[in-house]
Amino acid sequence: MHELGITRNIVAIVAEAAQGKRVHRVVLEVGKLGGVMPDAIAFCFDVVAQGTAVEGAKLDIVEVAGAACCRRCEAEFEILNLFTACACGSRDVAVTRGEELMIKTMDVEEAA
């Protein structure tokens, strides 16, 4: 399960960015085409965050739908997988959205 390693990296990045302050919430964007299982990240998050500034933080995962642009007709359209063809029949498409894995925001305790 590579999601465990991904979750460890997410927690490490957030903890470093928090600079020792307590993190209350993390918003993560996960593309539906990226091959990452959001449920597995959510499952690992609390365990991986133990003993860090991220411990106890709420994890919100926003799933991003896939989209592509046809190189033949330049139409933009939603895709459910990487093998989706354009309505014009072309499979020569560029994925424009849906492969992201990004820490979008985090809520950190303000300094006293």
C-alpha cells in the first residue's frame, strides 16, 4: 500500500510548514486519475500523525474529477479514466485535471 508512504510524506510536509505550531485541519486534493486511494490516506492519517504537530488534526480530502483536452478538435471534456476518447473519436488527448495530489490548505494554531 503506497498510500502509507504518501501519508507519511504529507504529514512530514505539513509538520515542517507548521514550524512547531499545532495543526488543526489539513485539506488535501486528490485526483481521481492519480492512482491514489483517498480512503487509504484517511485510514493512515491519524496513525502517522501521532507524536507530531499534526496529531489530532482533521483531514478533509477533496476528490478532483478527471478532465482532458483533445489535441485534434481542442474540445475539453470530463474523463473517468486515462483511456477515455473524445466525442470526435480521437484518443489523442492531454489530461488537464485529475492527477493531482496536493496539500491545498492547512489550519495552524496562531502564536500566543
